[in-house]
Amino acid sequence: MARFAPLYEVPVEDATADVRATFRNTEKYDVDDAPAHFEEVSIELALVSSAPSDAVRKLVSHAERACHAAQSLRHPVTIRLSSTLNRQPLL
């Protein structure tokens, strides 16, 4: 938000984000075999600004497009894990 606010001439006096998620983790507790995963992520953004709502709406839209976390959660990504033990690959 702060990075893009000057582009839209939006003074931001205060900004908070409330991020919540539901996460399925039943396999950990031997309830079933479903792999752990997020079911939903919710972000509530609260802004205080003297700017008109149209300018703030454009700023929020731009910030959302630029958010690496939100974009990563929207699209599956390959994850590779490698481990070492005493600086040697752990096979």
C-alpha cells in the first residue's frame, strides 16, 4: 500500500490488515488421509485516508495485484525441499 499510494495521490493516515485462514489439517491427527491445505484465506484491509474512494479503490486494486502472498496462494506453485545434515545432503 505505502509503496503505491503516491502513484494514486492517496495519503494513508492508517492502514491495517486482518488476515485469517481456515486450514485443513486432519491428516496430522489421523482423522483421514486428506493432505494439509488452506481452505480459505480472508484479508480485511482497513484504511484511513482523506482521498476520494475511487482513488483508494484503484490503489487497493494495484496493491492486490502486486502482493506476492496473495498471488502465490491463488496459483499452485511447485515446492522443492532439500535438507542438509552437517553440510551434507540429507538423502
